[in-house]
Amino acid sequence: MSVEEGTANHGRLLGTVRGPQDVKRMTAEQLDILAAEIRDFLIAKVSRTGGHVGPNLGVVELTLAMHRVFDSPRDRLLFDTGHQAYVHKIVTGRQEGFEKLRQRGGLSGYPSQAESEHDLIENSHASTALSYADGLAKAYALRGEKRSVVAVVGDGALTGGMCWEALNNIATAGNPLVIVVNDNGRSYSPTIGGLADHLSSLRLNPSYEKVLDTVKDALGSTPLVGRPMYEVLHAVKKGIKDAVAPQAMFEDLGIKYVGPVDGHDVPAIESALRAAKNFGGPVIVHAVTRKGYGYRAAEEDEADRLHGPGGAFDIETGKLLAAPSVKWTHVFADELVSIADERPDVVGITAAMAEPTGIATLARKYPNRVYDVGIAEQHAATSAAGLAMGGLHPVVAVYATFLNRAFDQVLLDVAMHKLPVTFVLDRAGITGPDGPSHYGIWDMSVFGTVPGLRIAAPRDSATLREELREAIAVDDGPTILRFPTGTVAADLPAVRRVGPVDVLAESARTDVLLVAVGSFAGLGMEVATRVAEQGYGVTVVDPRWVRPVPAELVELAAGHRLVVTVEDGVRVGGVGSALAQAMRDADVRVPVKDLGVPADWHPHGTRAQILADLGLTAQDVARDVTGWISGLDAQSVETAADEATAKN
């Protein structure tokens, strides 16, 4: 049933669903109606808030079948990636929360333990669920608990190396574990019909496996004839299965395979899941689904099936309602193509994020110079090292939060070899609606410890273009260029440049040196105006290259009474901390106050809301700076009074 057909039902069945038990009671006809109502609900709600609509439209029937076969929360359902869990949230009693999906006080866009006992893993980085599942299954086996563990792996997650490491261990352990491969990216034809269903059930029948073992033992004891006969029988068994489904790769690992199954056929997927549940060992259920299923605007979106609109969109067309604006990503993408026009050694790498990171723009012009490695950031970094060793300059474009996964590779495979690789980190800093697992707040701190690595933080489109060119010009080590999400800031020209440091504003008085990192440059200018109204002079600088700390920045600090840094990253080990250390090393004894993001898990909301909570607004920073510098004045007066008293 299409979404359009389901609209006439006005969500009557959906309104009765308060938990999985309500879905278990429904007939096949009711489930079809419910699936249509869920699609209507998803489109209506996500069109107002933005979010991952395409992936969730593709898992409606699959999620319903899972909740009919398994008993959540006793049975643990793990979603990888977590953005395909919207239907799971609907089924587990969270329909009301969709009014403010991904907004302050509303539902998270990912599983959340704070929301429901039905959610377990919150880490929304892909390719991790199988490792969680392996550990859970081992724990339940050791504790003697009869509980099912189900991992839904889809939307590209199986391209991640952790999945294959986990599969190897899952096969070795042999514990009961169901792996649902949500295949929405390949063209396997679903195997349907009674015979295929019967063969799938037969393969998972424990008695069938026992019979095979008995035959193997009996024939194995017969010289000459026995072993060859067993191999013939086994070959026949494998041949039958290979004719039905492409399972050989998984079964060679030692994991049973069922499918492909039509992921939009509730009875078919339910039958496969029940057989897998009863088998008693690890089983892969291969469900073929269509991303954006049932919604014309998504199905006709060739780029990514309306994967994750960043804001409200028109239901009829799927187009964003907000007026188009120039994004940081667009500026990077255009400049990278310009550089590639000039330098044939420049190549692009992305980890399943070609469109979101802008690498797709390069790929459209130079398809042979772009490599999408799948969700495999570690491989991306070391493959880039190999490309650099081969005489090229790779530009690796990923979300800032995802480069954390490849720290060891950046450290030892790239930096230790002094290789010219440029990592471009999109969505750096507090990103807002996606929540703590997606905030790009760690990079300046974590990667600031890497010897020989340089980090740049542009403040506007002009400096983004300039610093990207500077980064790619570096030929003796790695570089990082980081910028936030959203609309690019208006160009903010410098008054002058001191070494690599841009001076954005200066006063006759040199009370405060305000070091505004990257996108906080505009905030720094507003703070300077507010503080000047209190009679103090502020010099605002943009370091441009924040690691290693420029010597010129230390020299500027020495000429002021107070240094204040403000950055869109964690304070621990951040730019402020590094500058304070550099000043101590240079014996510059000017006090330093560093403002940034506390190292914590900050809830989702808009970027503006979160920055306000953290005291990182112009008003808050100006109040702090005024208080600190006036405190120094008071201290100076008190010291002078003490000295005068001592003389008398």
C-alpha cells in the first residue's frame, strides 16, 4: 500500500500503538495499513523538523516484523546506523516526541537511553553494532540468560571494517545472535515464494544440522568411499543453497545465512526472523529494502533518496523550504575543484560522504581522481598515506566527529612518515540537532597532540579558500582544515597580518588580546565593541593556523594585560591550553583565560541554544572579559596601596 492510499486512514491504527505488544496483535491486513500510516506520519513530522526520512521509510515493515518476533526490551535490538531507528521509536511509544524531533526537549535523531528502555546503544557512528552484539551475546551466554540479541546493520554500515572484525569473532563464539542486513544499496533480487521460504527454514533447522553431522561421522568411518561421499553430499547441499541465495561468503565465515528476503513483505521477513531466532547460533538475515520506499519525492531523488534533509521541506517535492544560501561545504567544494584544475596530483577521498562533504563536486569533474572507501575512516587515512607515498596529494573530506576513529592512522601512518595529506573536517564544532555523538568538538584537542600536523580554522569563505590552498601546498606533513556546518559567515577582512595571524581589530589601549578561533571571529568583534563601551581596549586576532601555536601570537600576547581565547572545541587540550603552554615556555607571564566547550555530553538542540547554555555568546563573553580585566585593575590598585603603606 502506498503512502497516498494510507492517508485516507488518518492514522487510526497508529493511534492504538503504545508499545510492541500492540503490533503483535495485528492481522496481516492491519499491518499493511499500519505501515502506510507510519509512512504518512514520518513524512508529515520530519518535513517540519528535518531528519533522516529516506532510511526510515525503507525499514517500516522490517521494524514491525522485528517487534512481532522479538520481545523488546528483554531481547535487545541494536540499530547500526542509529538514524534508521525512527520507526522503532514510533512502535515503542514515542509518537508524541516527533513534534520536536531533533529539537530542544524533543526526541533525539538517534537511539537514546534517556528516552526509552527499548534503546541501548547511543553511539551513532556506523559499523559498531555487531561488536556490541558480540559482547552482549557472550555476556548472556555466560550468565545463562535466554535473551535474543538482534543487530540491524544497514545504510552502508557493512562497509566498515569493524563489522568484519566482529563477524569473525561472532562466528568463532557461535552464540545465538541475529544479524539483519538491511540492504538498501544493492540490486539483489529478493528470493520469494514457498520453496525459498521452506529451504531457508530447512537450513536453520537444528535437526537438519544434526543429521548432517551424523552422516559425516558415519561416512567418515568408511575407508575410501566414506569421505568422498560426504563431500559430494555437502557439495549438493551447498549447490542448492547457492542456487537460491548469495550466502557463500557469510557461511564460509561460519555464520548461517537466510535470504535475500523482501524487506517490505512483513510475513516473509517475519518468517525468516523466527527461523533465525530459533536456530541457536549466529544467523544473517539478508533483507532487501528500498530507501525512501513509498514516498515519490524520496524515490525520485537519485542522489541519496532524501537521506537526511537538514531542515523543513515541502512534502510534495521534497525540496527544502528555506531559501538557498552559500554553505561552508559549497565554498570548499568549489575551491577544491579550482585547485585540482591547476594540480593534477590532487585527489579526493571520502568515507561514504561524497555529497555531504562536497567531494562529489570534484568527482563530477574528475571521476578518476576521487575514491569513496565506504564507512572506513581508518582505511581512508592509511590509503591516503599510500597515495601520498605514490606522489599525490590526497584531500580526505570527512565530518569532524568521524576523524576521531582514525587517530592512530593519522598519527602513525601519516604524520610519522611526514606525508602531505590534507584532512578537511566538515561540521566542526557544535553542530546542534544531531546530538553529542556528532559534535565535532574534539579535533583541535585530540589531533593537536600529533607531531608535525598543522591545523587551520578559517573564519569566512575568503580564508577558507586561502587556507585550503596553503594546506595543500604543505609537502612535508599532514594538515587539517576545519569549518562548521551551515551558512558561511560574511567575509571579515583583516586590518593587518602578523606572520600567519590576522589582526581583525585593535585599539589605542592594549588591555585585552582576544584570540577568536575560526567561526568565532564575528563573535570576537562583537565582544570587542561591548568591552570598549566599558572603557577597555581589545585587540581581536584570528590565528588562522592554530596548531602549532604561531610564535607571532605569543609575541602579541606579551604586549597585552590579559589574553582571552574563545574556541568551538573542547577546552581540555584546546587552543587556549596550547597558547598558555607556549606562553609559559616563552616566559610570557600575561594571564590567560580560555573559553570553549566543556568536555562533556551536551544534549541536542540548535547550535545557538547550546552555545548560549555554555556561555559562548557575545554578551556572555563580553561580561566575562570585562569582569576579568576590571579584576586586574582592582588588583593593581590594591597592590599599589600595599606598596605605599609599606613605604610609609
